[in-house]
Amino acid sequence: MTSQLDCHEKYLALILISLCLIGALSTWFSATVILPELSSMAQLSDSQEIWLTNGVQLGFVIGALIIAFFNISDIVSLTKLIALCCICAALANVLLTISNSGAQIVALRVLNGAALAGVYPPCVKLIATWFKIGRGIAMGTIIGALTLGAALPHLLRAIATETNWQSVIWGSSTATFLAGLVFALLVKEGPHSFTRATFDPSQIFQIVRNRALALVNIGYVGHMWELYAMWAWILTFTQHASEKFTTFPLSSPEYLSFSVVAAGSLGCVFAGRLSDVYGRCLTTAGLMFVSGFCAFFIGYSIEVSAFLFAIVALTWGATIIADSGQFSAAVTELSDQRLVGTALTFQMAIGFGVTLLTVWLVPLIAQKSDSFQWAFLILCPGPLIGAIAMLILRQRDEANLLANGKR
């Protein structure tokens, strides 16, 4: 009876944390999807338009480095940290509706990203306190929830008209604020809590020197090289593609973009199951090979047909994020158990640091070539290098610590 109650409780926690993550991460692309309206309102320059998206990435990196350096997620209560950061993210987001200059808007996006650094990595550690067996599919589920949260602004934008674009900001801000309240009042850590660390900035060097973790982090950086640049610019790419078709898949670029990003939520759950059965290294490498091929092929697909373009885009959306939770699961299994929160946050800091470059590069390449068609080719090397790193890790003895011995 006790084990049944424990099982019921951990899956209830998984559902609750996942629902909260959908709300909490909805502010990430809330400004990106209303870029034309914000640009018109605040007279944004071309560089400020790029930093509208990149500002969140920069803020996340800064916030993650601070949290990792001071071991914050290994010292303080995870639920309190997440709740506070959700509320801060909601406030930074809603202030966009009254901002009237490019500098203010970019600064608020940086603050939003910094706040989300106190939500996403700690949530990954939090779910690990509930799952030892089945950790892969649990991680896949919450990353799937994160993916839905990232997709939500695309849906809000598709529903909203140009005259009420502010509803995207209000809707995402409300969802994030409510998520913070739920974390504060209803969510708790699980029975497999990690040992609390003491403040010691030098502990981060233990993480850097761990060779197995270094390979996981190389894999993660390759994955991130591709991911956020695609998420940030897929709407612009589909708008470009729509000019080539008389009938557009799913009726509009906005609905297709939502579907592409949202498809990753199913991919994350499926990859979590594959990872628990066949191993973290093999699963992540396979998924990166598929997503890298989609990055290579999607520019050509719009020359063939709307149907082929939609299939490639949806496949890319399903696979590009699917492996993300497994890199996090690998960190919880390979790192010093006292420093899991710091190791996760450090991994995400370097991963999101790379996205600053690719989110900037994609539109730059499009501008230089006067077309978005081939801009995504720059993303192909990332998943290839990441896949190779994970296959190298698979040959090392430390890989036996992954997924209960499944490499």
C-alpha cells in the first residue's frame, strides 16, 4: 500500500511541476512573437530587434552563472527559489506593455532571462528528487512541458489580432505568476533529496574537471547550438516559406510555428522512454543526427512542396528538443551528488551562452544572402559534434552510471 501511495505521489508531483513549467516558460518567446508590434511601438533598430530575443539568452546565462558560482540551488529551498523567480519573470514580462524605448525593452528581456535561470535548472533538480527509476522519462516529460511553454506564445499570437497583441504579454505573464504561486504553496521536494552543499565557489572546478561530464556538456552545447536559434527564427522562416505556396500547411505561419515547437513535447516524452530502455548516449546521438539532417534539408524542402516542408519542419521540431532532458538526467547521474544543482546550472549556462551566437548568426546570414532559405545551414555542425561526443562517452566506463547501466 505504501509503495502504491509513493508511486501515486511522485506522478502527481510530475504532473503538477510539468503544468507549472508550461506557464513559467511562456514568457521566453512572448516578445519575439510580437516583434513587429514592439518594434513599431518603440522604434527598435535592427540590432535591438535581434537582442529582443538574445536578451533572454544573455540574462539566462548571467543568472545561471551567478546561481552556479554561489551554489544557490544546492543551498536554498528549490521550491522557494523557483517561486520567487517565476514572480520576477512575470513582472519583467508585463512591464513590456508600458515600455517605450528599445533600451528598456532589451533590459527587461535580460531580467526575464535571469529570472528564468532560477526556474528551469532548479526544476530539473526538483524532479530528480522524485525519480530514481524512470528518471529519463520524467526528465523528458518536464522538458516536454518546457517546450509547450515555449510554444504557447506562438499560439497566443496566432489567436490574437494585431490590435490586441498585448494579450500575448498579459497571458504569458499571468501564467508565469500563477506557476510561481503553485510552486510556493503546493509543490515540495521528493523523497530522494540531494545532500545540501555548503557555499564554496571552488566547487565548480570539480564539475569542470569531470571528464565524463565534460563530454555530456559538449553534447549539450552541440544540441543548444541548434535549438534556440531554430525556435527563435522558425516563425520568420515559415513566413518566408509562405510566399512560395498557394496554400499553407495548418492555415498560417503562426499555427505551423506553434505546432513545430509543440511537437517537441511529444518527442521529449518518447526520447525519455527510449533513453531509459536503450541508453542515454545512444538516444541523444541518434536524435541529434536526425535533427541535424532536418536543419540541412529544410531550406531545400520549400522548393519541393508545402507538404514536404511541413513534414521536415514538424520532424525537426519533434527531434531538436527531444534529447534535452537526457543531458540533464546524465548530469544528475554523473556528478557529485552534493553538487547536482550547480552542475545542472553550469551546463545550462554554457549551453545558453552558445545560443547567443547562433540566435545572432541566423538572421545575419539571412540578411547577407537576402533570404532566410539557407540561413539554418549554420546550425548543422552543432548536432553532429554533439552526437560524436555522446558516442565517445558511450565507450567510457562512467557510462555505466547512466540509466541504471544503459549507455
